[in-house]
Amino acid sequence: MRLDTMCASILNPSDGDLILQMDIEGAEWRVLLDASHQTLKKFRIIVIEFHDLNRMFGQFSFGLIKATFGKLLQTHSVVHLHPNNVSNPTYFDGFAVPPVMEMTFYRNDRPFSDSKIGPYPHQLDVDNVSTRPSVALPRCWQT
């Protein structure tokens, strides 16, 4: 079921303070691109576990990943990042990319203090797999 259809069938269309949590093992890219801007604007907070980020430098994946983030960032801003340490990061020209990343977005038209964002990792962040090494975010992802 499309995100638009699901929202229309279970929610009051005027509702604009919802929370979306999504962990759908790689299908998030197409679902988000398929969702309308009006549907995305219903969610004040969006928490998504993105998969396959390590493919962002690939010929066929870059456009999909860029389009998805471009769409989300029209209505929301990233307020938290957490690299999932379930697998090793991929390195591209010295740049570490975790294959799985948990991100929290906050809708742009809602009041929010930038002083509440960061630092990364946040003091409450913990590794997803305690027996694996932590994945550090590159400095450019921390600002």
C-alpha cells in the first residue's frame, strides 16, 4: 500500500502533527519518492532507518538517493543522525559511509531551536550491535 493511500484511509486529512517511523529494509527510497508532498507535510517528525547508503556512489543508486533526500529536505530538516554499526562502513576516497543510518527529520514550518541539534553522536546514542565496533560519522556529516 502506498504511503499516500494509507494516510488517506486512516487519518484525518487535516492532521498535521503526526510521527512517521519507517524501517522497511531498503524499500524506503521508492516509498518516499512515491509519497506526495502533502502526505509528507502531515508528519511533524519522521524517523527513518535508511539502508544501502554505501551504494550512494554507484552509477544507478546515486540518483535515487539524491532525489529522496532532495524531496524530504523540501519539507523537513535533519535533526539527528545515528550510524547503525550492523555492518562495516564503505570507504570512497577516504570518506566513510555506513550502509545503514538512522535519521530523524523535523518539519521545517514547526518551531525548533538549532541549539537542540547535535553533537553527534548524542550522549544517548548507543551502538546497535554491542559486539561490533562503533561507526564514527565523518566530520562533514556532523555540522
